[in-house]
Amino acid sequence: MSLDRSTPARGGSGAPQWSRLILPGPDPVPVQTYRPAPANGPPAGFLVWAHGGSWQHGSAAEWHHATASLAERSGWTVISVDYRLAPRHRHPRAVHDVLTALSWAAGRAAGAPLAVGGDSAGGTLAACAALVARERGLPLAAQVLAYPPFDPTCSSPSYHRSPQAFPQAALLRQAWLAWRGNGEPATYDEDGTRVYSTPWEAPSLTGMAPAVLAVGAHDPVRDDVDSYACRLRRDGVPVRLLHPPGAVHGDVLRQDSPVLDHIARAISRKDLS
């Protein structure tokens, strides 16, 4: 059983109800859950979310307003994961924490759609968790990724169009190094499932969950996201690629985030393909 560490109801009558839980397991995982207001009907689905922060920073508490807003706008229950951070905890621990939350959510979905998502580095974790879900036969309605980086070398042209743009390639390469080292040997779980540190490593994306991808036109990681969309489509995976006007890296933390608005509307549709 999960342990409720806070009083669940917060905000006004239209605001999501939220609570902080500790999900049990060999490595207990703290999460914050956001359930849409009861007046709006049952949740449309369950979305496990991994926050950004270059795999080294951030928390579910710091992303509180973003994930609460996502639940309110989309009508989905959002489970925000306090995954273990690098450099103290390196790959694949953060992916394992997201998978723990996915397993917990799957046990409560009761037939409702289940999805995984995240922003920036959290989007990378979510995509890697979606690959594991594919291998284990866990059906996901979507992978919902906001401006995720995928290339540890940060070598595509979009990283170098504006030297002042955030995140800078040099700093992001250091973040990749802190999280996954110099390309660690392949990591496998006890059941033989490979846990990737980036979907770039996967030989095929066939059979992955449909993708909702959002990235700003001038975001340094744009080429990574666009290339991922191309690979998914080539392998027969439905993709909705969004370029919200005015979006920047870190956008979901903005009060008037166009990225949150676009992805909430995308997953609110019954047809995610």
C-alpha cells in the first residue's frame, strides 16, 4: 500500500485534489498525485509525469503548479514522480522510479487510459520508461514529452543556432555525463529487459505508445524532438508533433505556459493517434 503523507484536498472547488504518497518497493518512490475536481467527473486517464532539471535538480514540489495545472486542464490524474537524482543516483535508477509509478498507476487505472510523460530531462526518462513498457507488454495510451533531449553529444544544428539559448550544449553534455557517464554498458533488469538511457540507443521504436511531442521553434533540443518524431513515424508509431508559438525550454514552469495548454488539449482528445 502507498502511504499518504499529507491532507489530500487543496485549492478551490475547481482545483485538483492532491496528496503526497510514498510508493512501496525495494526503493520506495515519493510521488505527488493530482486528481481533477470531482465536479468535473471521473479522471480521463492516469498520466505519470517526470519533472525536468537536467536529471540532477528539481522535485515534484517545485513542479507543483505545473502538474496541478496539467491535471486541471486535461482532466487526467497526474502522478508526479520524485525520482532519484544524479550524480548520486545514476542511470537506470530514475527510469526505475518512473516505472514503479507506472506500475502503481496501472493497478488503479481500472481500464482508463494510462500514459507516461515528462518535460526536458523528465521527458527523456518518460520515453525510456515507454520503451520498457513496450518490452513488458504494458499498454500505454501515450508518451507525452515536452522538449526532451535525446542526443548525449548535443551535436545537431539546433544546439548551435544561438549560443545564448537555454540549455547550452556544453552544460547539457555535462548533465548527460553526470547521469549516464560515458555511455555505460547496456543495462538490463532481472527479467532481461534493457533499460535505455535515451531512445537513441534503441534499434527499433516499433510498437511504442503513440507520442505527443511539444517543443518550441527556437529550443536548442528541437532537432532531437523532430528527429524522434521522424523515427517514430518511420517505425509506424502515431505522432502528434506540436510547436507551440512562443514556447521556450522550461516552458511548463511558466504561469501562462503554451506547452501545457497544447499538450493538455492533445491528451484531452479521445483519439491520441
